[in-house]
Amino acid sequence: MSEEKSCCCQKPEILKGTPEKCSSETIKQCHGDEPSHPCVPEDQKASGEKE
């Protein structure tokens, strides 16, 4: 089920886990100076930031 990993990832060749687990360094490598991580759905971003 490798499709699950890249369901919303724009750069699956760089992805090492899930988009939610990307480091800021990896996000910058993939997306440049994007203010947020476009591969992570908004609802998952919000739940991850609360903890």
C-alpha cells in the first residue's frame, strides 16, 4: 500500500515517511519558502499543532 504514503505528497520521491512527519528542512527542499506544508491537509495540520 505505498500509494497511501503519497496520496497527497507532491514530491513522493523525497518522502521518507508521511507528509505529516516531514522536517522543516525537507519541506524547504520540496517547496522552497512556502509558509505552510502544502502536502498536509488542513485538518491534520490543526490536530498536530494542538499537542
